Amino acid sequence: MHGLFFDIGLGAGLAVACGLRPFLPLLLVGALARAHDLGVSFAGASYHFLQSGWWLLAVAGAMVLAYALQLTLRLSPTLGSRARAAGAAADPLAASLAGLGLGAGAVVFAGTLSAHGERVWPGLVGGILLAALGERVAGPVIAGARARLTERAVREALTLYLDLAALLAAVLVALLHPLGYVLIALFAWFAVRTRNRGDGKYAGLRILRR
């Protein structure tokens, strides 16, 4: 699958997946690029590092470190709505992972475009925005679920489910690049729906206070 339509679908879909959780999507596309499989490539000189062995080892090490910090220090893996409003200063792990997700989305989208001879800057900008969309949807869901669960083992397992969801999204987009557009539409719909639901709840609270 080649052409600008397919390249954008691939890069955009991978950026959304990185917004969910960056580690497994980065490892997947790096491995696919090394094998020259499914049309995934970062052959451009500036982004060839995305398929380098040292890079994949660094990503795997960062994933292990993130899990270790989360479990030992009991930190949250995602930013909830309140944390975003407050600047996420209370949870450095969640804030750091959010930044990594944005950066990962930018480089995979830009790298995909660069490898096929397209301009890079739309990928950088679009990758950040699409990764932010993924974070906007997943963060409050995971944070809310963690707040409701009382058993620690089940609460911490949510991070594993988030990793698997990010991997599944990346696999589907790699197999069929136009699914990236479908993924964007689904996440945008979900983000609007949850925002409208939240606005309705806060409006009801304001009415009750009067």
C-alpha cells in the first residue's frame, strides 16, 4: 500500500496509538521497519533511528522503568481530567508518559512521511495533535477506573490493558493503513461524547447549588 493517502493513514493511526501508550507501538513499528514489512519504513536519514537496535532497546527499557516506578511508588500511568487542569504537577510519571506519548506520535508520523518523500512538518504537528487525542480519550477513562477500583492488583493491571489496546491499534493500522482514519474518527467521536457528558454533569451540579 503506497501513496500519500495510505502514508497519512498509517502515520496518523500510529500517532493515535502512541497517545494511548507509546511503548508497544514504537516497538512494533520499529520491528516492522527493520523487516521491511507491511509498508512500514523509516528509511529517511533523519528518522532511521526509529528502527535502530539501540532505539528499540531504549524503548523497551523505558517501558520496564515506567512499570517499575508505577508499582513501587504507586504512581498513576495516565493523566485524568483534574490532573490536566492542574498541570499534572502531582504525578510526575503520568506527566512524563504524556510527554513521551506526544513526542512518539510526532516522530512516527513525521518519520512515515519522510520515508516516502513527503514534507515532515505536517507529521510533527499532526502527530502531536493526534497523540493528544489518544491521551484525551484514554487518560480520564483509566484514571476514573483506577479511582473506583479498591483492589490494587486489578487497578495496576489497567496499565497492561492500555498497553495491549495501543498495540492492537498499531497492529490494525499497520495491516490496513486507511484504518488510521477510522481510528481518528472513533476517538474524536468518543472525546466529544465524553466532553458533552461532563458538561452536562457540571451544569446539573451548578443548578443544584442554586
